[in-house]
Amino acid sequence: MELNNLKPALGSTGREKRIARGQGSGHGGTATRGHKGAKSRSGYSRKIGFEGGQMPLQRRVPKFGFKNINRVEYKAVSLGLIEKVATKLGVTEIDQDVLVNSGIVSKNDLIKVLSDGGLTKKLTIKAEGFSLKAIEIIEAQGGTAVKI
């Protein structure tokens, strides 16, 4: 087999449909556009997504559902991560400034402390929110959880 004798498989290619080239082609006359109306005329173009005045799908679908405008979004920080920061910096009091300087949260984030990773040292942690388990673990180590 060489490049000069390659050809498509039998039946895989057909002849091009020659539209509007006379009655003998079978596609003359109306040129497969049907009879009369805007769609048969030259220059016709329909807006993408137009459904004849009915509310189109792409505008109709997003109207379902509910988004709570009063939702408060917290940045979750685990106790394990807080302990790593405390050991690295050698501090016993953790607040937003310490976490911002270590690159864990940004200055506009609301912080919620979660119990992941556990805690092995006495720390004072100041944050906007705590999980119940996190408070238990902090107080079991003799530390305090201060809600801002």
C-alpha cells in the first residue's frame, strides 16, 4: 500500500447535493426551501435560540431554584492546621491576623474552626464560628474558644 493508491472505503462518500442548479438535479425550483415565507427568501436569518416568541429555554431554566441572599459564607479552618501554624510561629493565641499572615485565609474571610486533625496543645483561638466538636477539643486541652 502506498499513498498514491489510498482511497475511501466503498460507500463511505456520496456525491455532493447540488442545490438550485436546475430541475434536472432534482433540487431546482424551490431549492429545498419549501414554498414562500421568510425562510424561503434570501437574507433570512433566525436569532439563535428564538422559539417563536415563547420564552426560550436558556432564559426559562435559570428562573427555577432559590438563592438565599442572607447566606453567610465561612472559610473552614481545621484544628490540625491551626496547630501547625501555632508550632511554626511559636504562638499560643490564634486570631485572624495570624492566619492571614500565614496565608491560610484572606482578610475579608469569616473563619469557622472545625475539629479535623485534632489538637495537642493549649491554645486561645479567636474566630467567627466553631463546630461543637472543635470547642470540646480546645477546652479538653485547657485552651479557650473565643467567638468574635
